[in-house]
Amino acid sequence: MTAAQDPTTAAAVRSFRDPGGVLIRRGGRILRVLNPEGAASLESFLKTTTAREAAETGKLVRSTPLDPADFPEIDAAALIEHERIPFPSYPYEWPPEMLHAAGVLTLDLAKSALDEGFGLKDASPYNVLFRGSEPVFVDVLSFERRDPRDRAWIAYAQFVRTFLLPLLAWREFGLSPDQVLITHRDGLEPETMYRWAGFWRRWKARFLALVSLPKWMSGREDAAVYRPSPAASAEQAAFILNGLLNSCRRHLNALRPANAVSKWSNYTGAKSLYSDAEFAAKEAFVADALGLARPGNVLDVGANEGHFSFLAAASGASVVAIDSDPAVAGAIWRKAHAGRLDVLPLVVDLTRPTPATGWRNQECESFLDRSRSGFDMVLMLAVIHHMLVTERVPLEDLFDLVSEITREYALIEYVAPEDPMFQRIVRGREDLYSHLTRDRFEAAAARRFDLVRSTRIGGLHRWLYLFRRRRATA
């Protein structure tokens, strides 16, 4: 498959780990290039009730066969085009609730496929993307026809490493997926969790089953463990595999993330500096701006618990809501998922955005590469003073970045140095930030944007600005 491994300049390799084929992006299209073995396996799987029903309900990526003759530059036994998921995200950007939801979908499809004679050969969260708040299984080559007497699920250990142990690490140690999976692509080993745990924790029921016993038994493995050991009958094999999948589901259900609370929780509620009238005025300005701009997609930076993300979604926009706090991102997901709202919450700090990862930094794009010119509007409400003070981001650089991300509009809240929250975060270093005046803010914005409208929020030292990106001139 030389052409797929060394694609033309119009195509970029997006995956290479499955021997059945590779995924490439050709312009705006997502193509899966298959060799003969992969083509036969995928064709048989797509004919199953599992695949058909999952695709119809949005749980499996939709796949359309193409004629390879239409792409002579690509050497392929078969070619499939997948629907494009609006904003791809990765497990290390998800709050724990989304990792859990991806695990539920993985087990649901594994169980359904098993009943039709197919097995799931890998069980990684990288097989899943999110369309808004809904998980979508995208790696269709993960399903293969299984030997009816095969009683082993070879992906079991991977499911434990990449789903169960990271969720256990969140519950027991407060380590969110971004703290674990960015440096442990294939998840956590039981030995690693065992080292982190103290003596008593190792005897807790969930730790004992998923960490301590595997650790204690790891030294007894030999090559015989990995040799096929067929069951006496197909019925017995199915019974064993169903039992294993049910066991995974029990562990997953027990590790469902609880509603976490952090210092940023309820920040637009009880902890808010706004009076009811001031918050209503802010909300009205944002709603009017959304009505004027009519954005198809929105990036909400520092979304907190998503009040304005939901306002944007209600206006018809597809929203990506980012916040560095997994607790508030999880709160957004729970509300969006319950209401089937088109909001994708991610644990991302725009001052330290997710880097490109994987082989040659090309398997998973950086957050900024996925975002550039990707949104019709960027919301930055009650957040830039944190970026300017805590991270010391230059004001001009901030507007440069916003102009790279938005195609049209930016709605930004300016918080003056006299604001109580601003004074709280500068911690007595007011003289370092006295230059961040409204005039300086407006001058920095004018380098990249035209002002559409602005307003002061009540009697606060806060102003709302709607900007429109200035077009480059020849």
C-alpha cells in the first residue's frame, strides 16, 4: 500500500497502527484505505445489524464505499469515506465523564458484535470521537470475525489500562485524564497504580481486582498465557466472553465519575461578582451578539460550567467549550449530554494548549492546529484577565491568537485593573499591570479587529466588546 503510506501532497496520513489499512485526510474528506484483508473484514462487519443500527443512531461513524478507480494515485483494494466529525478531540482532553461515556459505548458495541460473531480486537479510547456531547465509535477496522470457540478477549487488558485504571486514578488520586493519558498513551499499568497506592488502599475492592491481584500475579506469566486455548464449544466461549464483558461493565459502572466540585464550580452563581441585573445585562449583550453574528460554530474559552456555551448552542451554534478545570468541564458534559445539546466540553488551557502527539507528532494534531480558522465566533468572557496576569500573556499576542482562530467574530470581556477580581489575582502587584487600560485594550484589538459594539456591565469595571476580524488587504 505504497501510495497510502507515502501519500500525495493533497493527503496526510492520520493513522497507521491497524494492519488492515490506514486513515488519510484528503482535503476536507476522511478516507480509509484498505488492503484485501481489511476490505474483506470491514465489508462483512458493515453488513451486520450491529453496524447498521449503530450507524443509524450515530454511535458508529457512517461509512460510504468509494470506487478506488476514482483515486488512481492511491493504491487500495477498497476505499471507504467516513463522515467528518466536526471537531476531533482526544482522550487526554476529556473530562472523566467523557472517558466513562466512551467506555460504555465500547462495551455496548463489543457485546452487540459478539452476538453476531464479531470480536473487538482493540479497546482504546482513541477509537472514539465526540459529536457534541455524544460519543461516536470511529475505528471500524477494530471489529473482526472471531473464531466461535475463542474464549479470550485480547483487548481486555487494554480496556483496563485505558478506561478503568484512569477512572480509578481520578476517583482515588484526583488525577484527570489530561494528567494521565498525555504521557501514558496506552493507559496505566497495574504496577504503576500499585506504586501510587499505600498499603490500605491496595486492599480496597476495586484496587484489589484491578491493581493488586494483577500486580501480584504478573511475575507468573509465561508464553503459554498468550497461546490460544479454545473452549469446548462455541456456546461455552460465548458464555465466558459475555461474563468478561459484564465484569468490565460492573467495574465501569462502579467507577462512574461523581459530580466533582472545585474552586471554579458555580462561578457564575453563588460566587459571581455580578448582581442579578448586571448578569442579565451581560447575558442580553451576548444573546444580541449571537443573533447578529449567527455563528455556525463557536469556541467558548474559559467556559466554566457552560452558561454561555449553552446560550450559543440554543442560538443554533455547534460549540466547543474549553476550560482548564476538569470538574467544570465535566459539569458541562453532564448537562449537555442530558439535554442532547451540541456542546463539546474539553479540558484545555488556551495559554498552554494541547500539543501534537504520537509518532513524529503527526498522529494527533495540536489543539491550535485543529482550531485555526475553525470557528465563526470566539467567546472570551471573564477570562482574559487571568491569561494576562496569571500567565503573563502579552495583550497583543492574545489578539493575534484570537484572529488565527476565528473566521469572523470575537466577543471579549475586558476586566479593568480596578476590578475586585483583577485585584485579587494580582496579589499586591498592581503596578505590574497598571498599563492594561481600556485604551491599551482597544488599541491592541484594533490591530486585528474592527469594533462592532461595546457596553459597560452596570457599574462594574467590566466592558463587553464584539469585534469583527479585519480582512487582509492586498
